[in-house]
Amino acid sequence: MLNIKHLQKQFTRSGKVQWIGLRPERDAAMIQPVQIFADKGQGLQGDRFRGLTSKRQVTLIQAEHLPVIAALLGRDTIDPALLRRNLVVSGLNLLALKGKQFFVGEAVLEMTGLCHPCSKMENTLGQGGYNAMRGHGGITAKVVRSGLIQLGNDVFPLSGEEHL
């Protein structure tokens, strides 16, 4: 019988970067490049949080959660730019990356926590927006190895023995 530590290392497949967004400044519209550069210890070039914090350098949300958020808001779809996360990733349970470092394209990130919604979601998404996001806000990460991140890049954890 496999133990929990072994099961936590098992992933069926890698994820994919589906969307990229940068927040150039507070309350500014999101920029949606096809690629970005992640700087070790700093964050994403062009993002307003670059160099400001060690734990929230990159925010990621699961693509599979977008239809759930939309449904909770009574919408058919939701524009990822409204959620103000940097990366939308499909095919990989982001919460399973807890305590792990993981590749996103050439960069290596490390999960630092959950990305809880802020009160701005109520204004941005309308009444109930904050509660629609609860439990679906994604994760925060820091950059532990610099590298280029592009749309379509694979996202997968380093093996248990690797750690930068």
C-alpha cells in the first residue's frame, strides 16, 4: 500500500500555461503578453509586484476553476484579466504543489501560499464576487530560478529529490 508522502509525488500529467497577465500598476488594466521573464527573487518583469515581496512574486489560478467562478456569478464565462492573476494553468491541481518547486517554462517557482481574493473582487465582479472567488483564488509563488514563461509551456513539479 502506498503512503501519503508517495501519493503526493504522483502526477498524472503536466499542466499548461493557458493565459498570462501582468499588472503594470495599481488598478491599471491587465497586459496580456504571450511571454514574460521571471527574475529569481524578484518576480515577473513588468508586473507591479516585482521586487516588492518575497512570497507573492507570481500568482497562479487553475483554468478549471474559471467556469466554477463564472457559474457562481451567474455568468457563462469569466475573463481571467478580471481576476488579476498572472498565470492561468490547466491540467494540474495547483494545490498539489504545496511545499514543492515546479517548472513553468524555463523558470522554476515555489508555492508560497494560497491566493485569497481581495475586496476588489466585489467591485470588479459585482455583488457576491468576493464569495465566488473564495476557495478558487489559486496560489502564490516565488521565483527560485529565472527563465522565460510562454503561452503553452508545460507546468510540472521538480522530482522529490530536486530542490533549488
